Amino acid sequence: MSASGSGTLIAQTDASFGFATSGQVTDVYIKVGDQVEVGQVLGQLDDTLAQMEYVEAQQALLELYSAASIAAVQQEIGTAQDTEFYAREWLEYLISEDVVEAEENLAIAEQKLANAQAEAKTNPSETADQALKEKEQEQAVTFLSEKLDQAWTYYENVYLFENFAQYETMGRGRNAKQVLVTETDPVTGEEVPDIDEPSIDDIAIARNTLAQARETIRENEIYLEVLKTGVIPEAATGERLTALYEAQLAVENAQDALQDKQLIAPISGTVTSLDLSIGEQVDKDTSSTTSASSATVTLFDLIADEPEDNETSSTITISKLSQPYTLDVYIDEADWTTVAQIGNKVNVTFDLLDGQRFPGTVTLVYPVLSESFEASLVHLIVQLDQRISQDLPAGTGADVEVVGGEVRGAVLVSVDALHETEAGKYAVTVLQNGQQVERKIEIGLQNDTYAEVKSGLEAGEIVVTQ
């Protein structure tokens, strides 16, 4: 049981593409028929402006790594360190050294607790260890919170009086002395010291100045480390880091723009079409496609992407025509149920190789009938089972026999002699002693001409055809 069809030798992979940008062609390095390798430069556009922009971007980036730039950052760190020192001294005066130190210690402990809790979520398997760490940090936070409360109590009861109580001078000359200024407490009516304590705004400004100085130091120290290592840490911030990132991005973009001026081979293969000449003005190619024709073709590979009217045609096609060869094959739709099966064997005879037959296998059956011809046809992909000694060009025609099944030494009967008695049951009329006798038979494989007789008929018997 077999079916015949026509086939065409096709490439395993085709890539049609063009330049990724617009410009004037200055060089074409290949011609139709050339063998090219993936990554090979095939053509060149005028890149004068792109080269200038790339050099400018590189120079701007290198400037950030210059000795003068690094010295400016180091100077900024030194200035910020001075600001930090005096800002901390001022804050210590406003709220006392004990409070400042207690706040910093508590902040460190709270951060350690947060880290321990985050680590516990990340590594839940180490439950006992993590629980111990969390407990230790929680105890530290509780203890340091109490220490901060004590520092604030001392600040309210002692420090404010010692540092911000108001005095006035009484007497003159040698009799002059400092006398504490008092006022009447409006609630209790008692005489209390007049204390000019720091305002909330004064304290907030001092805290903010200290925090800004520390952030400036942190950002610039990270920036210097980035210049040294080339690695930008996650979540790192700062104007200088932003400028560095933008400069690096500008170099990458300029490099990409420069590379776009070259026509690069996306696959290895043979140049099968070329529409490119020196001096020509080309537009950006928006219709580049790559298609595969091997046994691993997916449903998406079966859908051809047609370029829209406003898209530019590709300027070059590379075909990868490697062995064992692959063929596009079409057979009659009537053979869909009999031979159109993946794995069926085929016999291929190429037009250019007279009389030679080559074995192959059906690797793909398209799920829809092809309407490309006058009749609806079944579309198959066939691959030869082995390499052949001759090299053939893509497009070579071939006659293909698809074998749905075969049997050797079988008794055959013409299909014209069969008549169906019921669904799937057959009989033939046999000439026996000059008489026509109907006999039931069992048939096996069948094509348009003959059917295999599995039982009910012997070789040499005469049957009547319709």
C-alpha cells in the first residue's frame, strides 16, 4: 500500500533578513552561492556618525574614572565627614551624648533583629538556630530600649537643667554673681527654673544634617568601590551612581547602534538570494524571519509571517542545506488515511539523479490540506534516512513514493474484483469448473489497484472483475 507524490528539496533552516538600521551601503562582502558562518559580517553601512557617537560615549564614561573625578569624590567625602563630626557634636549638645549613643545602639540592634527575622524566612529548615538568634536580638532590643528610656529620663531631669537653665547677673563689679532665673509653674504654682530647652525643629534639623552627611559618605564610598570593581550593588543609590549607570548605558547603546551598521549572518549556510549593492540607500528591515524545516518543526513554525505593506523586504536569504536532505512533499488528499502517517517509509527519486532511489521517512504531516495547487493536497515533510554522495541544490524536484504498509509473497487480487458484502467484509466471484461462484475472502493491505488476500483465495485462481 503506497501513494505517489511530488517533492522538492528544501533547506533545514532559512533566514531572510536585512540591516537593523537605515543607511548607505559601503561594502558587500559576499555573493549568491557563498558559504557563510554564523556571526560573519556580510555587509556594511556608512558608520561615520555612529563611530563618532560611540567614541563620545566612551570618553564620557572614561571621564568618570579619571583621577580628577575620583579626587573630587574623595574631597566630597572629606567635607561630608567634617559635616558629620560637627553635626553629631551639635546633636549631642541638644539631646545629650547619652541619648545619641543609646539611639544609635538601639538602631543597630533593631537592624540585627530584622536581619535575623528575614534569615529565618529564607532558611526555615534551621528553625532552632534561627529561633535562638531572634530571641537574643529581641532581648538586646528590649534592653537597649530601656537604656534609651533611662537616657531620656536623665536628660529631662538633669541634663536640661545643667545645660539650658537661664541665669542672670546680679550686682556689679566684685559683687556680681549669676542667679538662676525662675518662673511660676502654671499648674502647680511652684517656682521652677526657667529652662530654654531646644525646640523640636532645632533637634530635627540637627538629625537631618547628620543623616544627610552620613548618606553622602555612604553613597560616595559605594561609588568609589564601584569604580574600582565595576560592580554596582543592588539597591545602591546616589546621583553619581545614576550618572555612571547612564554613561555605561550610553556606551552600550552606541555600541549596538554601531553593530547595527553591519549585516551579520544569524546562521551558517549558503547565500541563496542577495539584493544589495554598494552605494544603495537601505531602510531598516522589519521583516526578518527564520524558519525551520526539520523533524522538530512546531505548530508555530507552520504559520508563515507575511510582511505588512509598510515593511521593507529582507535583503538576503541564507539557507542551511545540510544532509541528510529534507523534502517538501505533496500527495493526493485521498491518501490521507492510508499513508499520511509520521514514521512511514518513503522512496525518493531525484530528477537530477536518474533512476537512483533513496530511502527516507515521513517526519511531519501538516494538520491542514494545502490549497496552494489546483487540487487540495496533503503536505508532508520527508527526510532521507542517510547522506547521499551527491550535493544537490535547494529546489531540486523529486518523485516520492510513500509506503503505508508492505507485505512480501502475498496473493493479490484486483480491486475491481472486490464487492463489499457488509461493512469491512468482501467477496469475489471465482470461476470454478466453468461456473461463477461467490466466495468470501479476507483482505489486508490495499491500494488503488490491488488488495492483499489474507485468506479465501489461492494464487492462480481466476476471478471475475466488475
